[in-house]
Amino acid sequence: MRKITYVFVVFLTLLLTFPNSIISQNKDSDSTADIIIYGGTSAAIIAAVEAKKYGKSVIVVSPDIHLGGLTSGGLGWTDTGDKSVIGGLSRDFYHRVYMHYNTNEAWNWQPKEGYGNKGQGTRAMDGESRTMWIFEPHVAELIFEDFVKEYGVQVERDEWLNRENGVEVEDGKIISITTLSGKTYSGKVFLDATYEGDLMAAAGVSYHVGREAGSVYNEEWNGVQTGVLHHKHWFLSDISPYVVPGDDTSGVLPRISTVSPGNKHDGDDKIQAYCFRTCMTNHEANKVPFPKPENYDPLQYELLARSLATGRDDFFEKFDGIPNYKTDTNNHGPLSSDNIGMNYDYPEASYDRRKEIIKEHEDYQKGFYWFVANDPRIPKDIQMEMQKWGLAKDEFTDNGNWPHQIYVREARRMIGQFIMTENELLKKRPTPNPIGMGSYTMDSHNTQRYIKADGFVQNEGDIGVNTKGPYAISYGALVPKKEECTNLLVPVCVSSSHIAFGSMRMEPVFMILGQSSAVAAVLAIDNNVAVQDVDYEMLKNALEEKGQVLKK
């Protein structure tokens, strides 16, 4: 009995003497890993899976509750370009989409044969794995959640980086990040996989917001693009910008700038428009009516009424059909779901201000749909068709059937070790050290709406330039300058010019870059080197073994 008491006393003494070492052991294991990934995007989850496949410990610190970013946030009509250059885990994601829709259970509203083979049946390079590139939002989210479960990825949700003093940096290395809740995460290598680049910026890494002047990187398609009309997202007819048409004393209609748009190729701090990729349906059993915002103001959409009155018949062109009688509905036309000019301060804004911007975009877009479905000035054929549509009842069920992710088409872009420009994408210059490929059109949505010298309204910034085939993406575009940070990789806000980012910003590419970043992080850890000093031949061989496509 005395012996037992003695042992207990000794144990209690040790516990009181070293409480932190014993109690914090589990805590440390929960907040320390080889690789810390900030963000909940598709790139973040794919990077985490790759790290786990290597046997590394990894923590995904996600400000989002829902995983997958825009891929699970409404963009089910995938912007792919040349599908043959989408390899590795990115392709595996689309293979899993195919496998999902190859079951009868997936077709709960629509017969499988009714949808047909749209977006499916393409074969991978191995001749076996089939893919599908069109899907419902909740299916994408399920696949990301399956990835997390399958590989045992630790995900910390609703954890927002303390952007003021939450990034500890010593001798050019990030030691830890701390979130607003007070949690601290320590690691050897960090990835910023957010659309905004908040970790990158808080770590002191150089970046750019807005459009560079064409002269900065000797680009034709960067900077202001007045007079350039590419995608028909402009006013085809002369439309007055004034409340009373033709009367400039009556005031300017909402969402029209009264300042000069700038000269062609000028640089500015403006960014292309954001919107939500809404999931609609015309299937009555799964439809809810478009909600009317409390602050609804029909004057916000006066330009649409005037535009449709000219005889436009393309309103429904981007109601792209996805399975089960649903859509991925995108912007189309001179005034549509893109909220032009209302997001300029988003990249650098505080969290509270960003929430205000997102809410303003949500109200604008909901009001836009309500206006088309209800305002008497809408042509009857368009209005009657619009009244058949509503939001999909079984999507985004915890957010009023509205997407949880706004389409951040562009925010910060790192100024890294290598800067991708249109010259690399158009193959005017070779790209060093490829770690993946892109192929989509260099695409920018409109950036501003202004009044022309002739007194009519017009949009500016819409660009669509073919890259004339796939192009390589440099490893140097994923890493900062070495003097700024040696253990950070950035697979989303990559080092690129505005117009080059317009092609690289596609979700399959983000997944490719997420996987390549994770492989590089593993090599940096295993060889105890800075991410800038990872041996490229080792990286290249590892990526090719993983199925990444590095050349075409």
C-alpha cells in the first residue's frame, strides 16, 4: 500500500512540476506538422492529399467551412482548355466525378440517359481512367470530403489567419501562423492556397494588385483595353448612361464610373469583376423561387432593360446545363451577374469589409434575377422563360441555396522568383523548370463601366486571347524571391501578370499547382533546403511519376 502511495506521490509531483510537457503533448501534435496549408480551396485539399501520400504530416487551416473553393461553390461547368494536359491528382478528381455519375443513385432528378454523355467519357493518358468535367456543386464537395477521409487529412475549419500579427517569421522562414481564435500552427513548410493570398502578404512577400501597364512585361493584352471587344460582354447598341436617357443633368445610373477609364495599355489598380456561379433548376420538384433582396432597387438594372429593349436574344446563353436538370449559370452580356467595378478594394480589405463586399454582390445578383423574372420592362418571352427557373433546393442547403463561395477571379498575385506573362503563354519565350501546364484562353472579365466621349455607356476590360495550345508553368512562379521567404509556396496567387493569370486561374490548374507545390515541399523538407533550392531534376522526375504533364 505504501509502495502504491509512493508511486502516486512521485507521479503527482512530476505532473505538477512538468504540467505543460505532459498536457501539451497532444495539443502540439494537433497544431504542429511538416506542412501547414492555409486555405480550403481545391488546391489546398489536393496539396494536402499529396503530402499525406508521401507520409508527411499536414494540417489544412481553412477559413472556410466548406472545402473545395469554387469547384464545390458553383463552378460545375469546368473551364478546361486542352484536357490532355490535366494530369495527376487533378485528373483523379475528375475521374472520381465520372465514377460518381456512373451510378444510378447519382441521378435522383434526371434519367442518366436524358443527360447523355455531355462532359464525360474522355480517357486519361493510361487509356483506362475515364473522366467527367461537368458536375453538381454538392458532388464536388463530397469528393473533397472523401479525399480528406481517405487520407486522414487534419482540417481545421473556420480558422481565419490573424493578418495583423499572426505570422511569425525568423531569418526569412515562417515559423508559425496564428488564427483569430488564438490557435497557433507550426510547420516546416507553408502553403498559401487561398484566393486572396493573405498568408503570402502577411509574411512580407511581394505582390501586385490590379493590371500592370503593357510596358512592364512587354505585353499586348495587359493594362487598360479600351476599344477592345472580345466576348460580346459589351453594349452592342448606343445606350444612355443617364437616369433620363440623353439628359446628363438627370444623374448617372448606378454602377457607371464618371471618371476616365484611362488610355489603352495604362496600368491601374482595378480588378476584373466577381460574381457567384449560381446553381439553378427548372425542375419544379427541386426549385425554390429567386429571393428578392430587402434593399432591392430596380434602378440598379435599368441598363439591362434598355439593353434588352434593343432586341438582344442571348440572355440564356450561359445557363450551362449540369446533371439533374441544373445549371452552372455564369455572367453573359453587357449587364449580367458580374458586379463590375464593385470589388476593387476586396484583395486588401479587412475581413469585415470583405463580408460587406460579398453581401453587396449577393444582393446585386439576387436582385438581378428578381428583376428579370418580375419587372414589366423585361421582354415577355425572356421573362416567361426566366419564371421557369429558380435556385436548386438541394444545393447549398445551409446557405439559403446560395453559393458559399464568391468567384474571386483575381486578387493579389505574387511577384516571385519567376513571373509568368503572356510571352510565356504565347510561347514567345521558353518557360524554365515546368511543373504543370495550362491551356485555357487568357481570359479577363470586364473591369469597369464608363461613359464614352460620345455620351454613351460602355464596358472595358473583357479579354479572350487564345494561347495557341498548352503552355508550361514555371516552378519559379510558385515560390517567392529567396530573400523574402524560404519555406512558402503559393499555388493559387501565383507569380504572374494580370493577363497571364487570366488563363492560369482555372480550377484544374490550381489543383495541378497544389499537387506540384506539395511535392516540392516534401523535397525541401527531405533535403533540408529552401523551396527555391529544390533540385529541379528531382522535382521533375517525381512529378512525372505522379502523372503530371510537363510538356506537350
